[in-house]
Amino acid sequence: MSRIGEKLRILRNRYGLTSRELGAELGVSNTYILQIEKGKRRPSIDVVAEISRFFEVSADVLIKDELELE
């Protein structure tokens, strides 16, 4: 199972963003963000790409099971 939800939460907190703020930046709802973070939903490839662009991290870093973030 991917740890993308954990990574998303870490990145969001690093940037001091609420789920509502991040959702607005990515064009999705805050509920969707929270569901990803809790592992209840997997993001679409388009959302992974948007997360990657927004936080300036490689998509493969988000997708890999390792929790390493720079």
C-alpha cells in the first residue's frame, strides 16, 4: 500500500496549509484531501501530478512506499 496519504499530510503541514487551502490550490475538495491522507481514497494520476507540481517533488517520490521526503 502506498504511503502517499502520509506524505501528503507531511507536505501540507510543512507548508502550513489546511486541507481546505490545499484542496483549493489543487482544484479538489478538502474532504478528498482528508480521505487521501487517511488512506480511504487513492488519488487519481492527475491529482498526483498536481500535488507533485504544487510541492515541487517528483511524482515517484510520492508514489514510492518509502516515507522519505526531502
